[in-house]
Amino acid sequence: MDHTNTDTNFQEQIFSAIDELVAEGTFKMTADGQLEVTDPDAVIAGLEERREERKATEVSADDSSDQERLILGFTLCGEKDNATIWAKFRQHLGLRPEQVVPSSLWSETSYSRMAEEIDAIFRGQRDVRTLNGRTLIDSYRLRVERGQTTGSVMALSQLVSELSDEVGGFVENDMLIAIEILQSSRARSVLKRANASLQDALRRDRNVETVVKDMMDSIEEAKKLVAGRLGQDVEMDTFESERAGFIDVMTQEISQPISTGIDALDMDMQGGVQVGDTGKLFTLGARTGVGKTTIGTAAAMGLTLNGAHTLTLSCELSGREVLARALSHYAVKRGFMQCRSWVLEGRSRRREVPEGFEAMMDQWTLEKESGEIGDFQSKGMFHASAEDMVDAMYAAKSRDPLLSAVFIDHFHALRPSKGYSNRSQEMEARILYLYQAAKACRVDLFLMAQLNREATNYEKPSVEHINGTDAIAQLATAVWLLEFDKGAENFNPNVLNLWHGKFRNGQRHKGEFVNFQQSCLQVNREFNVVESEHHV
């Protein structure tokens, strides 16, 4: 290498730079040929300005404060329950229902503390159940009064007001974009910290294997943030890793399945819902008006009265209507025969509270608080999408870890998702999404489904008559198909034939293996109960 030419070029660059600084007035040449700063204060100010500009440029790439405020604002605004909004945020991160939102996601302490309070309400760890700005303030004020936390309620209220006001002109899609930007920003921050640690480790000559492992861990963390799988473990299961797990499941006390109260369903479920082995799909198919909702309500309440925590999400009924039908089931089981479902729904001509209603409600509360029965929750979700259903399921499981069964009534009334070339493809993607969510939430999913018109042309319906996609039956552990009794001389809408379309693990009835193809159910639609049944 010719060092003479290199030195000459470097000197020319220096002289050229000095000439430019003199020309712009930053430096001046004195009489004795020396350089001096023309205006030292102006030069220092200019350097500070450039430094701040450079800092702002560097920070802007990773600054997500606007997105953080938008996410928090959407969760706090209004008077309705915004739990499903926070559930959507958590799902995009990939968190499991029992996990907390990491504090490292937030750029400011005030945002982190706000998110901590929101997450605590969402997961059922506060006295309030509804999630919005007003309930958050009330909850925080109560905790301060009890001495459970310290902080300014006024400062919190002001921040809630600011965040809520900021989302006034935004729509839901803006929040989804904000979540993606937040994920990307935090991932870049992780990689920058990892790079700084790498440079420091190389200067200190740390062990190479340790350095590489730390870098790989940081890269994996960044990938999880961007991909939305914070709550997922990428490690594979091995005999060694599952050794303790094998011993645990083999030696733990055997828990009895929780019965639906309907033999025709229980026999195909190996006795009912297995709380320690949830995440299965069960499908109940029927044409419109045959009795999907009646049987589904009876099964959900049967599970509840036997100790399970259940959730019913309806695309056709309001939350009050669902509760009225469930309460009418309870009325029969506890001897309060006056409380018919249509009366509880307010469709009676007599404008009065039926006799026995107050006593029935007191009895329900007493049994629930004593632990004799489980909990029954419902939500009317007219024109909801599969994504909306998953948000509600996720929120319910986060608030109630004991939730073990979710009923969706019904699958074909869900709003179609966009982006699919045909209806069958869309429904297949929809059922896969719901099934995956049920497994992630560790709940059994009971799906009410529509049978097509061809089912009426056959003596008995089959799984092929489920409308739209084969995936519904393929994924299900059990499939039941309802139809009116066509063999009766006189039509009776309260007599239903239930065909056992699929039972993956065989059938058991009263401890014995059986092989029933058909069950006959006598139902009471006013009280949503199965009064009697026999099997063929």
C-alpha cells in the first residue's frame, strides 16, 4: 500500500473541510494565519441542535409511545366492558390466559402501571368485573383507601381521561396497526440491547458459547414479539423433559368426569367433561327449529349444576335470553316450576314477577357461593365473527381459570370472515381457528351447527349433512345429530331423535362399553330440560 498517497488524500479532505467551514462563517482566519471560532456560543448551540436531531432520529425508530397510548385508550374509553379489546391485544402478543402482560413492553412507568391495573382487572384479580376507565379508577381508589397500593388517584384519573380522549377519531383497525408497530418497536429494542451486550462481551473476552447463547435468546425473544407468540415455548418435548410429567399424571388422584345431565351426550364423552383433559370439540347438529339451543342449554346447565364453570356465547339470543332459558332449567331441577323461560324473558301478558322467583335466585346464589354448583356465564353476540368469539372466550378464561366448557350457538350464524375464495374454505378456516383457541384456553368447545336441507331427505341425518365443511366433523371428538321423530303417527315437537354420528373414543354408559346408534329424547322446551331418554 502507498502510504504517501493515502496521507496526501487525507490531508486534502481536511483542508477542504476547513475551507467549507471558513466559507460558511463557522471559522475565521486571523492575521497570523491561525483559525478561530467566529461565534463560540452559536457553534455550541448548533452542535447541541444537531445532537438532539440525531438523538430524535435514533429514538423515533423505536419510539412507540403513541401506539401505547392508543392501545390503552381503546381499552379505557366509554362505559361498556372493554375486556375483549384487551383480550385482542394479549392474543396478538401470544400470551396464554394465565400469563401477565410484560412490563417491558411499555416505554414509560405510568403506562406500565396503567397496563398492570388493566391486566389485573382483566384477569379477575380486582373487585370490579367490567373493564373501562371509570371502573379502573374506582378499583384503584378502593385499593388506595385499603392501603393495598400507593399513588395519586387524581393523577391516574387525569391520565385515563387523556388516553380516552385521544382515541375519539380512531377505529378498531388503527389499534391493530398500533399493536403491530409496538411489537416491531420492542423487538428492535431487544436486538439493540443484545448488540450492545455483544460488543461489551467481545471487549471483555467472555466465553464464546455464553455470548452466542445470549444472542440466540435475544433473537428468539425478538422473533416471539414480532410473531405474536410470547406465551409459546418452541422447545420440543422429549422423554427426559416429560419424565416428571409422566409420573405426575400417573400418580395424581383420578378425577371423575362432570356430567352434562344428558346420558346421550355423556356416553360419547366418556362420562362428560374431563376437567384435566380439556381442549376437545363436540358438535351438535340440527336444522333450524329442531332443538339445538334447547339441548345445548340443558347440557351447559347440567354441567354447571354438577360443578363445572361454563360459558354460553349466542349469535341469536341476547345475554338475558340465554340466562332466562338457563334459569328455567334450574327452576325445574330445584322445584320452582312457575319460572318458565318465556315468562323470565318478559313475554308473558301478566306484568308481575312469578311466584318463587326471588326464592329461586337466593337458592342459586347460596349454592354457587358454597361451591355446590359451578358458575354459568353468557353473552349475546349477534353478528359476531369467529375472532369476536375467541376474544370473549379468552377474556372469560383469563377471568375464571376454572372455566372448562364453552358453548357457541351457533357456528353457521357467525359473521363470515373476509379474504376467502368460497364459503367452504372460509368455514374450514373458521373452525380451525375456534378449535385452536379452545385448546389454547384449555376448554372443551361445544358447537351448535346447522344441517343442510338434504338431511330431510334421509331416514337419519349423518355427519355429511353438516353445512359447509367436513372439518367440523373431522376435528370433533363426538358429533350428535338431532331430528324430529319422523316415525311417530302424530307429530310431537318435544320428541327428538338424537343420532350418534361420531364418538372417537367409543361409548360408555354406566361404566359399561355400549354401542348405541340412536337415542330418543323427550324434551320440555319451556324449561329447556330433557325429561326422559332411551337408547337404541
